[in-house]
Amino acid sequence: MDSGDLGIARPVMIIRAGRFGRMRRRRNARDWAVDLTAFVLAALFGLFLAGTRVDEGALPDPSWLFTLDQIAGVLGCAALWLRRRWPVGLAFGLIVLSAFSELVSGALLVALFTVAVHERLRTTIAAFAAGVAAGGVYAFLRPEPQAATGIMLGASLALAAVGWGLFVHHRRRLLESLRERARRAEEEAGMRAERARRDTRDAIAREIHDVLGHRLSLLSLHAGALEFRPDAPAADVSRAAGVIRENAHLALQDLREVIGVLRAPVGELPTPGIGDLARLAAETVDAGTPVDLRVAAEGLPDTTGRTVYRVVQEALTNARKHAPGAPVEVVVDGAVGEGLGVEVSNPLTGGPGGEGGGAGLIGLAERVALAGGELTHGAEGGRWRVAARLPWPS
């Protein structure tokens, strides 16, 4: 019996190889206790058989044969200390001894159990069949009145030992598969956690770009106007400075809200929606870019409304940056079950117009794709057009 013969999981032990033996674990205290128990049980079984022979007066003739039988039994029990290194060799060696020695039977049962626990099923079946055949040889060499009963009893005990060993073998395999499955599940959980962290970082990056990009573009526009017109009237300078101060304050406030994602679930972040488009358009008009806003959609889900807001925000930011002063048309319309369309367009004014081609549109396309929609952008008919199509389930 091994220290895990009852199916108890054990920590991994230090492994070493004998010169002629297979790789084996260094015995720990439990292993020594189990090996000692196996030795004692095999010895007691042999003593029981020897005592039965003496009590019944059924000693073999000549008498020296019984002495040789006892010596074989002692050697077989002592050989059990080698069962971890040579389980198959020990089993077949004891099978050969059992062909003429009855007292080696206890050690043989332990050896058959060890083979069933550690070896393949084919090897176990071969050892069991060889053990039964050795019993037939014993009955032939040492005929007795109840030889058939003895053979059946020996085969039953061998079958019980092998069956117990196979049960332990398959239970170990099951435990190993469960540990492997748990290890894989832990690795997959780690990969999911890493993917979640990456998605969170991407979400933070999109939020920072969408929120601060809008505010900083307003700051840049008005600061550029002051730099370009240092001789502007005091009223215009004061008005531009007020816009810069207000948007700087709003940018700081928005930044605090975005950083909140590091301390709170995403669902707790402020979620601007389609109802905030009018305010967004007013800020753009105040910055000097005319906006024609037409919205024909009500009752949008929060996620869809937030995506619409970000699409319009990014398109207006790009329009101010690449086509300053050009009028912008914003159209949002759709119906439940048919989908929602968002289109922002402005005329191309002697350059690339709204064509930014940077991280903003890339992040915006990712945001729209996460919402189940599609984003398109490009020059068409003398205008720069950013359009998104989003699902609007009923």
C-alpha cells in the first residue's frame, strides 16, 4: 500500500532514481508507516497460514519443505520494502515463489495491490492471471484433498487486492484530473482578470480622450484667438478669458469624474446621454462654430444615449480643430426596433477638414463596436462626414 492508497492527496515529494529502478519518491513519515503496515500485514497473514498448518497437523512431507516455505515467506515479506522501486519485478518474483510456497501469499497480495495502483491495466491483468496460474502450479506440485477450494480462495483474495488497487488507481487519476482542471481554471481566471484590466484601461483612455479632448479643444481655440489678436477689444479679451477659465474648471471636474473609475464600478460614473446634446451644441456655438442640431429620438437606453453623445462630441471636437468656423450639421434619428442613426458633417474648408485620422476616431469606432454598431467617416460631396449606426432594440 502507498501513502495515498486510500485516495488521500499528498504534496509533491522529492524524486530520485535508483541505479536500476524507476523514478521514485523519497519516503516521508507517512510512507514509512504504510510500508511498515504492509510488511506487518503480510507477515501476519503468513503466520496465520503457518499456524493453521501446525494446528491441523497438515505439515508437508518431507518436513524440510515446511522450513523452506517459511524461509520463502520471510524473504517475500522483506522484499516488500522494494515494492516502490520495482513493483512489477517484485510481483512476478513473488508469483514464482508462490508456485511452491504457501506462506508467501500475504506478500504476493500486497505486491498485486501495488501493481494495480501504479501500473497500467494490461500489466495488472497479466500479474493477476500469472498469480492464478501459479496457484494451479502449486496445486499440481503439492496436491492436497481441498486443493480446488484453496485455489478459489486464493484467486478471490487476489481479485479483491487487485480490485482495491484499481479503485485507488482510478481515484488518483480522478484527483489528478481535478487538480489539473483547477489549475487550468485558475490560469483562465488570471487571463480573464488581465483582459478585464486591459479593457478597463482602454475604457479609461477613451473616457479621458472624449471628455478632456472636447474641453481642451475649446481652451486651445480661445487661447489661439487671444494670441492671434493681442490688440482685440477688452470686452472680447475678457469674454475669451472667461471661456478659458470656465472650460479649464469643467475639464478638471470631468477629469475627477473619469478618475473615479479607479475607485468605483463603471456603472457609477456620470453618464451623459442624448439629453445633453443641446448643452454640447451650445458650448460649440459659444466657441465660434455654428451647429445645426436635429434630434428625433426619445427613450434611448442609457448605453446607447451615452454612445450617441460621445460620437457627436468627438465629431464636434474634430470639426473645431480641422475646420474652424465651418457650420456643422448634427442629425440624430431612428425608431425602436429599426435602429438609430447619428450623422455629423461639415464642409471641407481648404484642407483635410474634419479628417483627423488619429486616436480619437479609432477609439470612437471601438466604442461604437462595443455598443453593437458601426462607425464610418470620410470625405463625401465636399463635406466631411462622421456617421454611426446603432441598434435600438424594442
